[in-house]
Amino acid sequence: MSNTALLAPAPTAPSRHLHALVDAPAPARLAPPAPAPEATAAPGVPAGTAPRGFALYVGLDELKAATDGVSLATIVTALRQTLAELAPQAESYATVALAPAHAGGRDVDVVRLALHEPSAVARTKADTPDDDHVPGGVTIDISRRRVHIDSEPSSLTFKEFELLQYLVLREGRTIERTELVSSLWSHADGDEVPGERTIDVHVRRLRAKLGRYEDIVRTVRGIGYRFDRHADVVIRFGHGTPSPDRF
């Protein structure tokens, strides 16, 4: 499913907005409130740090949202409108969590892990070896920008790794060549932006370096490319891993 299809509001869904509850004004006869005391650290906040915002993880897929007459994009828009009313100076960033189809488990837990929420990731570390790679197969370490093939470090170039990472973070979704060009060369000057066929060259070189595991990067004829994970492929995420898709 493309980002456009994912983010488009349901055509028959009524417009919905969330509204903040505002306390009624105090009666005029009451004395003005006393000056606020000096700000103190919030409970549980380590010394020397200060809150800079918060993350709200929402577990909900498009099918469940549709049964409620909305879409994920509609909900995000409504939340942002409410935030703008409550705190006009607040900045926001919304990311959709992608997970393999039929992954199972509670939606919110899948979302937290897919977006690498620290406590959710910490619970999985006990089952993850500390080595940089595992014997045999392919180990793709996103946070360290490393790839090992059959226990040997690969020689991927910067752009080849960027291409592989982009596909890995969107596992199972077919990415069109135009999207790869616009995303991976978004800051390039006009003369430096490659044509769509140049993507084919980069993919061909990437596959050559993947050796016998080249088919993890599949061609979808007439459309683009897709990353398909095999049983002998290990993906390592970590803090700082790019988010897969954004609203």
C-alpha cells in the first residue's frame, strides 16, 4: 500500500475533530490567584534534565479505524488541531508504524516496538545476542550502518546502504523508483538527481554484493523494488534508527 493510499481519509468518513475541555472562568468576586511558586522538577525526572515533550503511542490499524468511520490520517489531523488550540507553540511529528502483516500481539505493543520505544526495545534485548553479527546469513545493523554477509563485513557504499536501509525499513512494501529517487536524492542539485534507470544500476550493484542472498531485494516488474526478509536475515535496530514513514 502506498503512503498516499495509507494517509488518505476514508471517502465516506464524516469530519471529526477533538475538542479540548476548557475550565469555566472563575467568578469575578474571587481574589486573583497567588503568583505561581518557582518551578520545580517534575517527579521522577532525573536531576539535570528537563522534559521537552512527550510521545503518545496509539495502537490502531486502518481496518479498525474504518469501522469507527475515520482513518489514521484523520485522527492525526484532529490531534494536531487540538494541540494547536491548547499549545500554539508546540511542535509535532507523526510517524506511522509499519509491521509485518498478521504480526499478532496488541496493536499498541507492536507500535511501540516498531517505532523503537526504549522500554519496548529493552524487553527484547535479552533475546538478542550482543555480537555485531551472527554466524552465517545476512546481518543488517541499521543503527551502526553495518552489513555482514556470512560473518564477513560487506563493502557497501554509502548510497548502497541508504538504498538497502530504505527498503528494509519498509519491509514487504513495494517501493516505486520515483519514490527512491525523491527520497534518497532529496537534497541533490538538479543535475545530480539520477534518472529512474540509474536506480536499477544501484540495485544491481547492491545485489552483487549481497551474493547468494541477492533475492532479499526483489524486483516488482513495472513498479519498483521490495525487501523480503529470509530466515537467515537478521535486522538490528537501535536508538537513532530512522522512522519508516511519516504522516
